[in-house]
Amino acid sequence: NLLSLGLLVVVAGVLVPIYYWIWGTISIDNSFFVEFVRWALDYFNIVVGSIVAILCGAIMPVLSITLLLFIPHELIHGITWMIVAKCKWSDIKFGVMWKKFCTPYCHCKISMTVSQYRLALLMPFFVLGVLPTLLSLVVGSSLLLFYGILGIVGAMGDIMMAWLLRKESSIAKIYDHLSAAAFFLFDTDEDFKAIKEEISNLH
């Protein structure tokens, strides 16, 4: 997560100039928030209006990013696993690692091949990062560009894990770690059983 914060500057520093070079301007429509604050100041006294404005400024971006980025990101992981690894919805677990920078996660309870795991890792990067970024350059939407940058940066942990698997056989067996950005590689059913017992002892 700390690495992603640094990469946010790098990714934005590359994509924003490209977008500006193509379209000549960058603007994000914030009229809704402006009108909401104006309404609050008109119909409440200045103290109440200020409190509402501050809360909206602090809560709305977090809520918006959670609904539009974090939740879809994890859902894409789970749906991709269901498609490529033939697992059930009950085999997918969603949660938040509160002690690790409040990191949301998606965990698959069954094992799969490295190629299936790697595809599920990278799917949010392409769907929420690359696709909106390319669309922003085509249609000239600053909002799509902003969303695409967040989608790319938000997938850095997944990209790191996929990079760690670059030398592994695509048909090797892998099991996702339940409580960390990690995985287990194994060869036999006995190994897999031992891995699950080790994880169960930790929780």
C-alpha cells in the first residue's frame, strides 16, 4: 500500500500529461458537491453548513472510492475465480485486513493452477485500470482518467504477486493465503492438506 502511494505520483505524472496533450484541458465535474454545499449554507446557519461541508468533503471521496473501486476490484477477483477455476460463490470470501492499512481482500478457498490464479490477480488491473484509462484518451473524460489511474495504482499489490509468479509453471498448483497478500505453491494433495491445517492453526 505504501508503494502504491508512491506509484500514484508516477502513474499520474505519466498519464495526465498524455491526456492533456491529446485534449488540451483537464477538468472534473464537481457541480454536485458545489450545489450540495451551497444548499447547506443557504438553509442552515453557518456552523451547521460548515460541518456538513466538511463531512461531505471527508466522507464522500472515501465512500465513492470504496463503492466504485475497492468493491468492484474484489468482486472481479471472485467472479474471475468462479469462471476460470470453476469454484462456487460459497468458496469465495471477502473481508478487510483492518491491521494492514484497512486493506480489502478476496480469498478463494479452493486450490487452482498458477495460470488461473494469475488471471484473477490481473483482471481488476485491466478492467478498472487499463480500460478506463484508454477510454479517457479516446473520449476526453478527465473523470475516467482519474478513475483509471486509481484502478492501476489499486492493483499494484496484485501486479507484485503476479510478478513473483513469473517463473512458475502455469500448471503448478497454488492456494491463496487467507490473511495476507501471499500464496502457497504445492505439489501433492498431502502438501495442500498440511497448508490448510497450518492456516487453520493461525486463525
